[in-house]
Amino acid sequence: MINLIICVLFFYAAHLFLKMSFSLHKVPFINFTVANGDLSGMTDLSERMGLAGENLRQSLFIFIPFAVMSAVLGVDNLMLAKTWFGLRIVYFLGHLLNLYKIPYIRPIIWVPSIVVLIMMGLNLYVS
């Protein structure tokens, strides 16, 4: 479980740079580093990477405690954690490929990741 947590944290760290990486040819680096930098020239891909990162951030604060508690308490949530991570990768790829312009694709990928988090929590509660 600890190796998976480390992989998830590296995945999150990569998200921090993706928004900037796809727009450096249009937006100066300094604009990404100051509080009120002009980011109006960002590419559509950069904006989608920002959305993917924000969505990951929203569920990461639930996943990390569940994963750490699973490791500490010896609860076998590894398969659920891997499933969650896999769904997060698929969610990221959906933003990368701009699949979410198609109606109902986003919830088909996003909702199962939330269900997996609930199942991880229930496993911790029952054990």
C-alpha cells in the first residue's frame, strides 16, 4: 500500500506542472509564479489539465487518509486503492483527449472512483 501511496503522490505532483507545461509557449513562466499573473493566454489543453488536477485534489484528501489507515491497521484495501488510482488515470486521460465534451462520459469515469472511496471507508469501518 505504501508504494501505491507514493505513486499517487508522484501522479499528483505531475498534475501540478501539467497546467503550466502545455502553455509555456503562450504564457510567460513568471505569470504562473505570481498570485495575479495573467493566465488568459493558456491553451485549452492547459485548462483541461488544471481541471483534472483540481478534481484529483478534491478526492486525494479522502484517499490518502484511507490508504494510510489501511496500511497502519492492516486492512486489505490494496485492490480498491489500485482501482481508484486506475480510475484517476483514466479520468486524466479523458481530460487529455478531451473526451468530456461528450455528454455523460465524465460521470461514467468519475462516479466509480467515488464509490471505490466509499468502499475503502466501509472496509475500514467494518474491520
